[in-house]
Amino acid sequence: MKSIRRCQHIMTLFLLAFIAGIVALTVRINKQAPFYMSHSENYKLGNVYDRNGDVLFDGSGNGDYPNNHFIDVGNLIGDDKGQMENTLVAQNLDSLNNYSFNSGLVKKGGKAAIYTTLDHKANRAAYDAFMGADGCAVAYNYKTGELLVCTSLPNIDPSKGYAGLENMKSGTLMQKAMYRTVPGSTQKVSTVISAMEIMGQSALFSKKFSCSGYYINKSDGKIDCHNTWGHGEQNIQQAVENSCNPFFAQLVEDSDLPLDRVKEMYTKLGYAVSDDETEAEVGYIDIDGIQCEKASTKLTDPSDFSTQWGCIGQGKTLVSPVQLMMWQSAIANETGKMTMPHLIEHVTDVNGKTVDTAETSYSDKLFSASTASAVKQILMTNGANHYQYSIPGYNVAIKSGTAQVKDGAEENALLVGFVDDTKNPIAFCVVLENKYSTPAVAENIVTTMLNSLCS
């Protein structure tokens, strides 16, 4: 009898283990089947839409759209062909799968879809405003984090295929707003924030340095100003408005601004900071699966030419347009916290049920609310004094930059800032490459983008 009971117990355990295995296998198949289906030849994808229901990616590939309908967002949205990996579709194929384990492959009527925060009309308006020049424009709602515009040139309409890929211009298959570039004087915003946090507002506003058109630093390095006649004696407000390099070189050398503290502040802002010949490891900001490069710089000595130049926006400093824009949100909201951007508003499954909805999120506190308010006033004053005619109709806080690239052979124009408007809380960054080779103007691109978003 004991042996019989023992056998019954063993059989029961085997049966329970078998049932548990079947349940685990079912769960695993249910979870992983969409992944394997999306990587098979027999699959069907749903669409990607903008915030107004305009198609940004046609999962079936059978839609009839105007020529180059997707060219303004092609290297951001991407497709499933494997040519562009750092794109919305490539990183979210599972969400677009019109397949479920229970109902099988859906050939018609599947409702899997991604609904984005983008405004297709505004993206196309910004794209056209470049007038064929290379560069990028990005804008988002600094209250909610909704990414509204993210376009770059050159670009591609993925629905037209990749014929002649080898002849496409460099950068065609990458969304430039996500990748680091030389920030030029837009970098001075980070330096102002750092100085204000380290030495305090009163001390910073009391600093005055003279500009004669250039400055010979303590290491005998020459820091040129864009104004060869110089700006004379200036305070921080005037130096920001005039984008005066000698002022900022002297500020970096000032004993009230220890470089170790600057490094700490830059690191807190999100820079990878190196202080030797080793390149700092660059991290990424995740935007719904898309990787956006974080900023990096090299700072060695406050009297070193390259270090001063790095704090001004040249040297070894590189920042993505998206991150430049994100810092503006921490200023605009007067919190010192960045609003984190998102591209997906919500996702529906094969049955049309909403399965994922975006929520607004924020970074850790990068700097104090008082610093945010003070820097906001500096940038608002700059906007009122210098941009009310070139960007008409908007109360903009703004900083410009000119970035020397390709060993000084070309100059890029940058504008970063935000609209101080509760109805249209928009932060932005525009990069116009090789600015002297095109009739396009960065201020016109910003104005066109804002007009489309705010209309």
C-alpha cells in the first residue's frame, strides 16, 4: 500500500509539473509569438499616425500618398526594411504587429497602430523652410514632453525604397537631432547655469569683464570675439546678448568658478566629462526606443585654451539638438527639472484596444528653481531685445550659436529657446548647416515652425 501511495504521489507531481510546463509554454508563446512573427516573411504591420491622424508609416505598403509624403519624417519614423535601425518603427515592431496568439495572423482589419505626438504639417513646414539646405529642427511641448517636430535634412521617403543608396548624401539615413554636434554659443547657456549655481546670482551678476575684440588668457592662448572691435566692459546679461567669447573665457578663469565644480555641474546636466586624453563614454537618452546621444566635453585646466573654448561651445564639446532643447524646459518651467520627451502618445493592439499610453515624466533636479528663473529672465531679455522682428509674434527666450565645423571650413547656425506662452509652451532647437551656402535663415525656420504649430 505504501508503494502504491508513493507512486500516486510521484504521478501527481509529474502531472502538476506537466501542467505547469504547458502553462509556462503557453504564456511564453503568447508573449514571444509577435516578436517572431515580425521577423518572419509572413507578417503584417499596422500604421503609424501623427497627432491629427495623418499616416506617417503605412504598414501594408499599399497606400496612395503624394510624392515624398513621408520625406520630412522618413529617418525618424523609418520602416521595417532594416536600412535604418534607430527609428520608431525599427524599435517598436512588436507594437505594430497585427498578430495575436489567440486569433492568429490578421490579414485584414488588424488595428495594431502607433499614434505619435508629431504634427506632420509642422514637420513639413519646417522641412520646407530649410530650402534644401542641410540641418535639423526639433520642438516639443515643455509642459507635457510631447515631441511635435523632429525633422532633418537630407532625408528620405522610405515608401519609395532605397534605390541608389550608395549615392545618397551623408546623413540621409540618420535623424540628426538625435546625434551630437558642435553647439557653438548655445553652450553658453550651460556655462551660465553652472556659474550661477556655483558662485550664486549676486556674485555672477556683479562680474564685469572687458572685451577688446579678443582675450589673451593666462596660458597665452587667444580667444577671439566675433566682434573684432570688441564690446567693452560687460556684465553677464550683456555678454549673453552679445555672445561675447572673451567675457566667457575670463569667467572660466575666475577664481570664484573652480573647474572641479564646473565639471560636477556639467556632469549633473548630463555631459560625459573627460579630463585627459581618454574620451568619456557617451550615454543615451531613450525616446520610445530611439537612442539620443548625450552631451560630452573635455575640461582640463581653467586657463587652457581648449577648456575655455569648450565652455564657449567649441573645443571638444558636442551636444545633440534634442538635449539642447530639453535643458530649455528646465528653464522655461522654472523648476530646474527637464521634461522628458516622448514620441508615442498611445498604442493600440490588433483588436484596437489601447494597450499603452504616454505619461509626462521629468528628470532629477539639475539646478535650483532660482537659477532657472534667473536664466529664464536673461534669455527672455535677449529675445525681447534682439528677436522680436526676426521671430515676430512670440515672446521667445533664446540663445544663438555659430559653430565652426570641418576644421573651420564651414559654420553652422544654431538657435535654441522656448516660447513663454501657457497656450503654446514650445521649446525648440534649429541647426542650419553651412549657413553661408544657403538663402535659408535659422530665424525663419523657427518662425515657420512656430506658425504651423500655433495656428
